[in-house]
Amino acid sequence: MSIQLVYIGRDKKNIYADAEREFVKRIKRYTKFDVLALSPPKLSTTSPRQLFQSKEEELLIEKLPSNSHFILLDEKGKEFSSQSFAKFLDVKRSQHSKINFIVGGAYGFSDSFRKKHKNVISLSKLTFPHHMARLVFLEQLYRGFTILNNEPYHNQ
């Protein structure tokens, strides 16, 4: 089983890069894991939101294997506690050999893309910059694995 965090965006001035690398290293103790950064499509800044969403979604479909399972990270998704996310993770890894957790571009995902991929989770009702959203996700993924392995990181 392998997990991949996929995001659309640029990594300029990522003040969280060291913390991201640390959590990636920790996660790799539990599963095959990598991070895939996709460059956003080159469009005019005056292009409509729907065009950005459409081009980014086409890019995701083109770059990711058709047999992989998509889980979208989106503020309109389902919220979890850390314990319930760990259970969700356990179920998904038993059902799929390749899971892609995907952070959309600046305009998020279209309603149709969200409906097509059904598994949409929210990190919070708050909106985060992409770098921070990735760090929060990585920490929760690591926490989920420690919960599943009865390790003391999660103090419950």
C-alpha cells in the first residue's frame, strides 16, 4: 500500500518546509509515502475560477494513475477527529493499494469533481494557506498511524 500527497502550487517561501520533511520521514516508517507537486496551469490571472478548476482537475487526472484512489482535501469536506481519521485511514488502506490525498489549487475543486470523487475531507472549517494545510495534513496522517499502532504520540 502506498500513499501520496498531491498538491497544485508553487513552493516559494515555504516556511514550513523543515517540518514537512520531518513528518514525511516519520510517515515513511509506516507506509510507502511521497509528495507530488504539480505546477499550476498557465492561465491569465483574469481567467474565470471555473477555468482554473477545470484545467487543474484535467492535470490531476492526467498525472495520477487511473487505478489510484482520490481523497480530496477541501474545506467543504467531512470533518474528523484524530481518532475517527485514523479509523478512516485504516479502512481506506485495506480497500486500496494506492491512495492520493489531493490539495487543490487556489480556487479549490469544482462541485462536479467533488461529487465524482466522493471522499472529500476537511482539515478544518478555517481556511489555510497551502503550505500550512499540507503541514496540518502531514501531522494528522502521522498521528493517525501512531493511533493505529497504539503508540504514545496521541495522548488519549
